[in-house]
Amino acid sequence: MTPRIDTCSKQVAGATRSARAYHGSWPKTVKRSVPWSGAATVAALGVIGTTCFYSNSVFADAEPKPAFSPEEFRAFELDTVLPVNHNTKKFRFKLPTNEHVSGLHVASCVMTRCPYKKEDGSTGYIIRPYTPVSREETPGYVEFMIKYYPEGKMSKHIHNLKPGDSLEIKGPMAKYDWEQGRRKNVGMIAGGTGITPMLQLIRKIFSEKNTKDTDTKVTLIFANQTEEDILIRDELEGYAKKYPDRFKLVHAIDRPSKGWTGHVGYVTPDLVKEHLPGPDTPDTIVFCCGPDAMLAALAGAKAPDKSQGPLEGVLKQLNYPQDKVYKF
Ligand SMILES: Cc1cc2nc3c(=O)[nH]c(=O)nc-3n(C[C@H](O)[C@H](O)[C@H](O)COP(=O)(O)OP(=O)(O)OC[C@H]3O[C@@H](n4cnc5c(N)ncnc54)[C@H](O)[C@@H]3O)c2cc1C
């Protein structure tokens, strides 16, 4: 366990350095989008007819404030917990005020930590990354979709939290800086909760406010054990329906239920060849996120310091160059 924590700590330190750079310039999309949330809130409060809310800071045309710090862990109170399926729940944490946003520039994640007592009696910390499923500009709260592992230290800790309890969070931790208008052909391979960073990217690419990626095409291969495990299915299928020429969703299911007509089994070289933009396609990037074993089989494991590590596995076998693959 200790080595894992050490690695995580290094990741925090490294990511903190890059996250500082992020904070130098607040993403413009956040500034622009907050009046929308403000307007929606004005409408809702108007219906309530409560004038005292006019003093609420939401109306004060204030700059959205990032709730997280890349420098230090801060405690955030758990507000609500919603079951998503048999092993995954959605956790909503309160931000300090309605002026606060997660402000997680796409694509980035946060680090969570929980203390434990070491054998020598001193305090150690379990540290794990998570990607919010609420939007970066959402005021007042942040939400995570977290899968429970019976042997999992952090997932068990978070699943045991009750509303009113708090979780320590630090961020944002920069991952892939999505530069609008740069990539025209995007491939994604996600396994289980590995969908969360892909969701960030998909929302960004298909955002109505994004005028630079309107010809960007995205194909997502989403691998799950059973159909019940498919997270955020409605939203993903909504994009496929709304943008049939730009967003293709391919499910791969290990143990399908009767009547399943999609792909059965793991993500194979043939499945990748059939659906993802090929290695020679210009302006291409392929994103991968999933369990360690899946990542290793598809693109090679990340390095012990959590940097990208060499490209291996299926994508190497199919001749994708290293700079066209990004492992979350
Ligand atoms: C950038 C990034 C973003 C992430 N975002 C999310 C997210 O939004 N939601 C989410 O639920 N998770 C996410 N994760 C995974 C998360 O960080 C943890 O790895 C996960 O919650 C397990 O941590 P744990 O401490 O509970 O398990 P650990 O104590 O690390 O592992 C204990 C055991 O649990 C099992 N286990 C742990 N992880 C996996 C796995 N992925 N697949 C299969 N078995 C496993 C294994 O049996 C393992 O031996 C993300 C990971 C990364 C790198």
C-alpha cells in the first residue's frame, strides 16, 4: 500500500505544478457560461417570488470562484447521494457558496484523500483521482460518479460517507488540455468509470458555445461488463442521436443480456480498426481510460510516476504513433 500512496503523492505534487499554470488564466468558457446559470436561477427565484434572494451573490455579476485549491486539500461537505446502479453512486458535494464552481478546465481531475493510521501510529493518507460529472461552470456543487470496490480503500471510504460528512479534495489536476479547433478526429476507448474524463471532453466538443469544433468527429468505444454497468447512457445516446454524423457510440459488453445486438467481449484490434479513426488520419487523437489491465492491453501501462509511459498493446500493434494516443 505504501508505494501506491507515495506514487499518488508524487502525482499530486507534479499535477499541482501544472495546475498552477492553469490558474494563471481562468478558462473563458467559465466566465461566459455563468450568466446562463445566473439567468436560470433568476427565473427560478422569480417564480418563488422571494425578493430577499436579490442580495444573493449569484446576482452580483461576480466572477465565478474556483472552489478547489491545487495547493492544499480542502474539506467539502457531502450533500446528497444517489444510487446509479448496483455498484455505483452519484455523490454531490457542496461548494462553499453559489459563487463557487468546480472550474475544472477540460480535461482535468481532482485528488481526494482520506487519512488512515499507519502501523507506527502516525497518520498516512490514501489519495485517489476522480473526475467530476457535473459541469465545470455549475455553481454551488460538484458531483462525482464513483464505483464501489469491495477491496477498494477510497471507493469504500466515499461510499461509507453520509450527508453532512466531508471529503478532502484538491485540484484541479491538469490532464489533457483540449485546444478547441485542433483535433478533427477523436477516438475514445473507455472502460466502466473511465467514461468520466471522456464525458468532460464530449461535453466540451459538443457544447453549443464551442464554435471551433463544429466539424470534429468523435467515436467512443465504451466497454462494460454488463448493460447495467453502462454509466451516463442516456446522455451519451442523446449526443449520438443529436449528432449522427459527428458522434458514434459503440458499446462492448462482456456478459450481454438476451437480445443484445452490439459487440460482445473485450475491445479487440478488429473493433478498433472498424470504428476508430485510423493511425494515418490527420488531426487525430485517441483517448483511453479504464481499469489498469484494460489500459495496459490497449495502450500500455502508464509509467510509475503516472506520466504517459510507452505506447504498447492494441494501439501500438495497429501502428498508432505515440503522440496520437493519450492515457488518462
Ligand atoms: C484520471 C482518473 C479519473 C478517475 N475518475 C474516476 C471516477 O470518476 N469514478 C470512479 O469511480 N473512479 C475513477 N477513477 C479511479 C479511481 O481513482 C480509483 O482508482 C478507484 O476508485 C479505486 O480506488 P480504491 O482506493 O477504491 O481501490 P484500491 O484500494 O486502489 O484497489 C483495491 C482493489 O480494488 C479493485 N480495483 C480498484 N480499481 C479497479 C478498477 N479500475 N478496475 C477493477 N478493479 C479495481 C482491485 O481489486 C484492487 O486490487 C479515476 C482514475 C483516474 C486515473
